[in-house]
Amino acid sequence: MRRSRKQIEVSGTVSFKKTDMEFLGNERIALLEKIDEFGSINKAAKAVGISYKTAWDAISTINSLSEKPLFFRMTGGKSGGGTTLTEHGKEIIRQYRIIQEQHEKFLTSMEEKMTDVNVHGLDKMVNSMSLQASARNVFAGRVTGIVRGEVKSEVTLALKSTDRIVGIITNDSVQSLGLSEGVDAYAIVKAGSVIIGTGEEKVRVSIRNKLLGNIASLSSGTVNTEVMVELSAGNRICAVITNECARDLDLTEGIQVWAMFKASSVILGVG
């Protein structure tokens, strides 16, 4: 008698955080989209099924955490006023939907690979997926080189710029992901794994990945500071460091810094 196997379903959501607070998630993005559609907070709130106060509190929080205003309100006039998204607000929605689409592709890929997962290996796989789902930095690129060792392989990923990211993963992972030269893949790095360094010349440290860029923004929380670094070709990388380190490095917006992380901190995935 043949036993049927029930495929494990994988689910997850995408959310952005700033200064240790939730910045944007699917519900807030949906609210902004409805505000853009109706030009009214009240109508948008009804459309997503929340009260006006809840909607107002949400967008006020979003606006206070954003680098630039996401909306502006108009009062009076023939149209009776309303709320309009700024171009920055519309761009935030666009970027979120792009990341969400890639996230869904990743979850679908993982679900397909979990058909024959055994119970004992499930915890390890779920922990791995949680790392990838919560990571702030996701880079799309193409595999340009694989150096195999006895147990692990060094995989080089070329981004859309001249930047390269090197990851070290097991040979089994290389095989299961179908990695080879020319294959499109994603490099995922947690913000807490990124080290920030300063200095015009290349920093001499025993870390494989060193990306040069300029600080685009700094957001300080109670304990940590979020450092957003603008890389070449529009890529960005986020680092979370202590407030004390940020002060010691004298970090300010616009200065040139190195964003560094170990090859072992890189998680590779395919779409």
C-alpha cells in the first residue's frame, strides 16, 4: 500500500523596521495604497477595515520614521481637502511590492524543496528559513565562480554593479540549490552581521566581503543605530551597530564607509 505524503506549506511576511520599531508591513502598505487610490484617510480606513483613529496613528508613525514625508494633507478648497501621497511615498510602496514578490518566490522555492523533509531535519530547516525571511539585506546577482572544498564551497556572486559578494555554503547546498556559473541567485545578509569601517584606503581585516559606499541615513534607537549605506548601481546595505560604535566612528550622513561581513554570514538562495 502506497502512503501519500502531505507537502509542508511555507508562509511568511515582509516587514521593515527602523530604530527598533516596525516601520512598514503589508497592512500599512495596503493602507497607503488605499490613501493613494481614494485621496482620503477615512475612505482608506474603511476599505482596509480599520477605524479612522487606527489609520491616522499608523500613518503618523510611518511619517515620523520616514526619511522624507510619505503624504501631505490639503484642507478646504472646492474638493474639500484630502490626503495625497508624495512621490517618496509611492516609491516606498513600489519597493515594498518588489521585495514582497521576491520573498514569495523564495518561499515557493523552499516549499517545493520541503516535500521530502524528515521530522528530525525540520527544526534546522525552519531556523534557516527564519534567518532568510527576517534578513534586511537581499542582493540579486549572478554566480561567477564556485571553488569546491571537501565539505564546503566558496561561491562568488556578481551584483549588477562591479561589487562582488562571496559566500561559503556546504557542497550539499550548492547541489540542492542547483548553483553553477551563470545561474541567477540571491545573497542574503542579516543587518547585525554587517560591520562598518571608515578610512579612504581599503580596510585590512580578515573579512572576505568589503563593500565601499556612502552613508545614506542614520537612525538611532535606544541601544543601536541603523546605518544605511548607498553602494554602487543603486544597491544599499543596512548595518545595525551600537550607538557607542556610531559615536566612536563619528558617523554622519554622506561620509564614505566600508560595509563588511564574513563569507560565512552570507545565505544564498535562488528564485
